[in-house]
Amino acid sequence: MGTPAGRWVLATTVLGSGIVMIDSTVVNVALDRIGSELGAGFTGLQWTVNAYALTLAALILLGGSLGDHLGRRRVFLIGVIWFAAASALCGLAPDVGTLIAARALQGVGGALLTPGSLALISASFHGTDRAAAIGAWSGLGGIAGAIGPFLGGWLVEWSWRAVFLINVPLAALIVVVALRHVPESRDTEAASGLDVSGTVLATLGLGATTYGLTGLGERGPAADLVAALVLGVLALVAFVLVERRSPHPLVPPVLFTDRVFTAINLATLLIYGALGVVFFLLVLELQTVAGFSPLAAGTTMLPVTVIMLLLSARSGALAGRIGPRLQLVVGPLVSAAGLLLFLRIDRDTTWLGDVLPAVVVFGLGLAATVAPLTATVLDAAPDRYAGSASGVNNAVARAAGLLAVAVIPGLAGITGTDYADAAAFDAGFRMAVVICAALLGLASLVALVTVPGRRREPAPTERIRIEECLHCGVNGPQTLPRNAGRSAA
């Protein structure tokens, strides 16, 4: 950590994962301007968010495997260059269809570089320096996530296209530094072959299901939407069957034989589904109904990230002493209470009197929840599957946001150009908030029923593994390289 070589590796990986984190949040601030300039309906705005989330969720596990086989720096650099090219296409998009396609390509680049950034740290640092480097990577990455909405609001005041075009010079800097200062590494013990069939089925299943669910809210049970849902379900069932027989599965089936692991991933699905919808709709509500500028709306959730950075480590330590159940039961309920406070938003809303209290309560609930969620997932997995367990939980979190953004706005009655109609959008937002609060309440119930009251004391070889897998509560769990548990031990 104290050497120039170490600082270069850390800076490169933080910048790489940072641009992915920023683009997970920054685009939400620009949606109102995108819709107005490109004449997009609400479904188009949903797909602007979901196209990115779809390819990122479906391919992120494959991205980690490619790095193990082909070289982590090589795949990381390919991901950075791919991400930059797709970002340029987003910034130059003449219509919403082109923008959606470019966002899907952006997600592919993110899936290649995100797991590679942490894998490079795991391979480059050793012993206590590895834990310190990963801690710094997570903290600085969290700051990048916090900067995203602020940066987005500032750029949108000029042009929404700048939100994407700014990635190009950042990516060029990352490539130059990585080529000069980051060593190459591979996993020489990785199983031969890649789970291509599993990846194709996962992508098809998530894509078809998302297409069907997104369209139902606006067009009802049209034949093509029903067919897409059937195809998506069949593809996901086939994915499960393929994973059970694959010699090198993306998702080792043995993980789900543990009741707690399965339950915690169900809770993750519910929690991050709610988060995805809230972060998608809140900035639109603040701009459409409360009359906030893009910059003011974009900085609204900044206190959440500050609270997470200050309290997440303490929350994890507390869960280590008393067990995770209490925090996993109470945390989602506190976050749900924060969401319900957002129902106070109207045209006379002020940030200090109305929005900030809701944001603080919501953030305190997340801080209580996220670190114990991570530790419980890892506690439930065998040592040799530590990286896979973290990767699966990461993919579940991203898929949760994808599917929730596809279905909940429709259930809440938000369709067409409602995002430009204050009264119509406000009514839909209120219903969506209630649904999201209910999802958090259900996650609390799942934890109450399934999570043991006391956390087992980890063996010495497991402690680094648990400490090193850190979440970003806004953007989803971070992927741990597949061999990180073995390396740390």
C-alpha cells in the first residue's frame, strides 16, 4: 500500500469501477431531460435504465471468469475501452432507441471491468495490505457513487449528453495508467472452460422477462408480451438445469442447498428491488412535482452515502458481536419508514424540512442492513465458494433492481408521458413508495424467520474473507473475485 506501484494499482481500479458506479446513478438525474429532448415515453426511460442493468447483471459473473482465464488486466482494459465507446454512442444518440442500445453495450463493458478491478487488487496485494487496499477501494468507490448524482445534476444543467461523454477522457486516462503500471495476472487454478450456455440462458431469461414486465404496465397482456414472459421463464428454468450439470457453472448449485444462503439472497432481491425503484423515481418526482433543478435533485441522496461510509463498518462489527438477525430485521423496517416519509413530497417541498429527514432515516436503515447482509451471505457459503457466493449475491442485487424497475412503475400506474404531468406522476410515485416499503417489510420478515440469532465465530482463515467483501449499499454488492476466499486464506 505504501509503494508507488501499489498506489498506481489502487488508483486505476478505483477509477475503473468508479465510472461504472457513477453511471449506475448519474443517468437517473438526466432522465427528465432525456425524455423531453428525445420525445421518449416512460417505457423508453425505463429501458434507458434497464438496458444497462440487464447486460451488467447477466454478464458480470462471466466477466470475472474471463479475467481469470485470459488475464485480469487484459479483460479490465477491454471493458474500459468498450465502456468508453458505448458511452460516446450514448452521448451522440439521435433517438431513444439508439440510446437504449448503447446503454446495453455500456453494461457489457461494465460487466467486463467491474469484477476485474477487484480481482486485480486481490492478485496484486498480499496479507494485511490486501485487506487495506480493498477497504480503500470500497470507500473510494462509495465516494464515486456519491459524486455521481451531484456530477450528473451539474452536467445536465449544461446538457444530458455530457453525462455520457465525460466517460471518454476518464477511460483514456485509465487505459494509459493501467498499461504502464498495472501487472497482469491470471488464476492458474481456475477450472477450464467457460459457462457460455449458462450465460446465454441467463441473458435471454432476464431480457425476455424484463421486456414482458415493462410492457405490461402500458399495453396490458398483449400477445408479444405474454410470449416474452413465457420465453423468459423457460430460459431461466433451463438456466437452473444447465447450472446443475455444468462442470464449471456460473452459479454453483451447492450454494443454494444452504437455507440461510437462499433466504438472504431472497432478502437481497426484495431490498435491492425497492432501492432500484426509489432511486429511479425519486429524482423524477423531485423535478416534476417539487420543481427541483437537476442539480438539487441529484444531490438529494448524498447523505445516504455519507451515512453508509460512516456507519457500515460499525454496523458490521456489531453484527459480528450480537449476530446479524436483529439488524436484518430492524434495518429494512427503518428504511421502509424513511420511504414513507417521502410521501410528504409535494409542490411546496423543501429539502431541509421534508426531504432530508426522510433521507437520513432511510440511510440509517441501509447502514444497519447492508454489512450484516454481506457477512451472512459469506458465512453461509463454504470457503472455496466465497467468491462465487459474493458474485451471486451481486448479480441478484442487480437483477432485483432491473426487474423491479420493469414492473413496479406499471403496477403503480405510471405510463406514457406521466413523468411530465405532475399530478399523474405524483399519484404513481406514492403508490410505488408504498409498494417498495412493503418489499422492505417482507425482507425483514424473511430475516426474522430464517436468519440465526447468533452468528457463528469464523475460523481464522475466514476472517479476511468476511472483512474483504464490502458492499456499496446504493449500487449493489461488490463482486469478489472467484478465488478471493482461497487467496485470502
